Amino acid sequence: MNSDLTELANVGRAVARYFESIGITAIAQLPGQDPVDLYERMSAAHGTRLDPCLLDTVMSAVDQAEGRPARPWWHYTQDRKRLLAETPA
């Protein structure tokens, strides 16, 4: 069953499944969420560190859910690299 998450730019069925694996099934659940936390939870749910580019997509989805314009996932790459450098491993 597809959720409305796929209405977001950059979120297809595969990314929607990552969100669903941590209980996020609707756009309305994303505002106020920490993208790094969501990504870490997704990685934990899958038992492995997921591709860091997924974090770019998560950042994009949260921004859109909070009313900011849709941007390509790669728009977030520099921010993601900065955030991961600041986050303790």
C-alpha cells in the first residue's frame, strides 16, 4: 500500500518503505522531525548503515513537509556532510 509520502519530491516507493520501517507513514508525521535521527533509526531498523545519500532525501522530505519548496536531494549533500561530521559516531 502506497502512502502519501511518495507525493514528496525524491520519495519513491523504496524510500517510503524506509520511512515506514520506522513508523512514518504520512507526510503529516514529518514536520519537526530531526532528519539525522530518522536516518539513524532507518539504519538501525535495517541492521546496517544505509547509504548516506538517503539522509539527503530525508532532509528534503522533512523540509517539504514543513512547507519549504521541493529541491533535488543533492541540494542537501553539503548540509548532510556537515551534519554527519558534527554527529558523534
